[in-house]
Amino acid sequence: MLMDHLSQLPGRSTRVIVNLAQLRRNFDLFLKEKPAGLKFLSVVKDNGYGHGMVQIAMEALKKGASYLGVVTVDEALELREAGITAPILLFGERTAEEMGICFEKNLTCSINSKEAFTLAKKLSSQRNQKLTIHLKINTGMNRYGLDWSECLEVVNAAACCDTLFLEGIYSHFAMSDELDKSFAQLQIERFQSVLNQITNQGIHIPLRHICNSGGYLDLPQAHFDMVRIGILPLGVYPSSVCRRVPGLAPVMELHSRIAALREIQPGEFVGYGLRYQAQTPRKIAVLPIGYGDGFPRVRNEGSAIVRSHRAPVVGGIAMDAMMVDVTDIPGISVGDEVVLVGKSNGEEISIHDLAALRKSVSYDAMTSIRSRIPRVYSSET
Ligand SMILES: *Cc1c(COP(=O)(O)O)cnc(C)c1O
């Protein structure tokens, strides 16, 4: 999301702070331990997991990303409009109309089926223009892709088609970041058997890839030519059990400021549905963020950090506001900085904590922070 219009407006006190210095450090840590020669594709779909697609893409390219990965044509066009000329791989399925745009904007298409291959071949000969494709192989996730056991016909046809450039072949793990790697291992074997058959036929495909962040971390035997990393450079691990990279830290913080303060007496309530009732005199701070901004719609659960102290949520989260109890925190005033995700002295609220409130995963928590909240880019080290 481009922020040009916001730079002219007074900033909203609730904001996502994207620490570009930390992002660069994370890329450096990754580059330092990455096997030499292993290429990487930076996955920046869904607004760069909520961090800002163009900004993350630019940093990834500066750090040597060979490719960018997105899902919708709109996302790819936004990257092109930002002046990015790097190769872009589109995941997912394309309509004929969308495939037409891929020719115009030099976007690499995933080919998931025989039908998609036939369409790509037809369009490329009609237009007399070459299209770069990556064949997607289904090795067990059963989402997109040509089945591993019956994909050779299409692989051969694609390799022979002179209007298509068969640059890549890939698959995707259903379970790469958990302790049990047996299914991932099965997927690797299936993918490898496809690759072996291709090689035996004398076909060379330069970019073979299967790893996401979890696979990159824990399945080095499956790195092949390129890895597709999304969450890792953002400083968040795909799971609690995958390998750690020392020094890696989150790039995203969510901050706000106290918009109002009030003192309430015992017996008084807070918020819709009267979900909280004070037992003793309480001091309540109102924060200008709610579920309309993507904060989980919880009740009397979760907390904020104010002046390095925990302030528990009281009552329910409203569309545009939430209330926290600041009774025991000294020196509170309106305008005080509030951390909803991030660190403040010894206290920390992680994106995983926010995900737990949603009963979901970090990926969902990050991408759920709406565009209504401005992204502010900081390069502080
Ligand atoms: C989102 C996605 C990735 C990135 O996954 P991370 O776990 O964020 O690294 C890789 N490949 C495909 C096909 C994806 O859709």
C-alpha cells in the first residue's frame, strides 16, 4: 500500500511501525547462513504480510532476491507501478484475461493444470509473444498443481513449446515447520522423482523450488535452486519448534496513544454489553483502535504496555476503541505511548500473543491489521 496521501495528513496515533533497519539485519543474518549459490524468492503477498508490499520488496531486492512472489495480478501490477522490474512469480490460478496481463507486464505464471498449460500455449502463439512459466506440482497438499504421478506429459509439452519459457518447477509443503517431518519427506521424494524423470529425458529446468520459510530452516536437503521465504525476514518464525536464527527479531510493532482517561467507581461498567464491572475504584484508558482496525474482538483478555507496565484489557473491543485498566501505573496521562505489539523495556507482546487472542497463527494476526492503520517506516538501528 502506498502511503503518499498519508504523508500529507497528520498521522493517526495508532500506527504500525515497520523497522526497516531490523528487516535489513534479518536479511543479513539469512544471507550469512544461507548456502552460497542458493537463490531466494521474497514472498510479499497480502501487502507484504501487512508490512507494506512495495517497501518489503524493495529491501528484499537490495539484499539480492532473485524473484518476488505474489498471488493476485493487482499485487504484481502494484509492484510494476512502483518501478520494480525484477521477475515476479504469481502463485495460484489465472483467468485468460489475467494471463494476457502477464504477457504485457512480464509476469511469470504458475501453471497448475493441463488446462492452464493449454491456455498459456494458445495465448502465446496467438500473441506471438513468449511467456515465462513455472510448473506447480502437487506432491500431497492437494491445493494447486499437476499431480506428481501424472505430470510428465505436460512437463514434456512445456519443455518443447517454443513460445513458452519453462523456467521453473515447484511444489509446496503442507507441513514443513513441525517436528514431524515425515510428510514433508514424502513430498520431497515425490518432487525428486519428478525431477529425476525430467533429467533422464534431458530436460533442464533452471529453477527448482519447494521450500517456504519452514522448509528453508529445517529441510536443507530440499533447498534445490531457490527457496521462497515470506515470514522469516519479517523476524517471525513459522512455528515454535522450527530452527532459530540467532539475532533474528520482529520487524513489525503496533503502537497507539491514550486518547482519553476516566476514573470509575465500584459497580460501574465498561463497554458494550457491560462485560466488565469494577469491584474497586479503577482508572480506565481509552485506546483509539478496535476490531475495525483488525484488533481481535476479545473481552477482558489481552493487554497493552503503557509506561513499561501491563495494562489489561477491560470490557469488549469495540469497532474503533478499546479500554485498558491503568489503575496501578503511575504518572499516566492522555497522549501516552501504548505498545500493543512490540517491546518496552522488560515487557513484550509478540505477534504470537496477538494471534493467540484470535485463536489463530501469526500469519493471520499480521495480515489482519487493516490498511486503516497507517504503516510508518523507521530506519532506527
Ligand atoms: C506464502 C507462500 C510462501 C511463503 O511461506 P512462508 O512460510 O511465509 O515463508 C511460499 N510459497 C508459496 C507458494 C506461498 O503461497
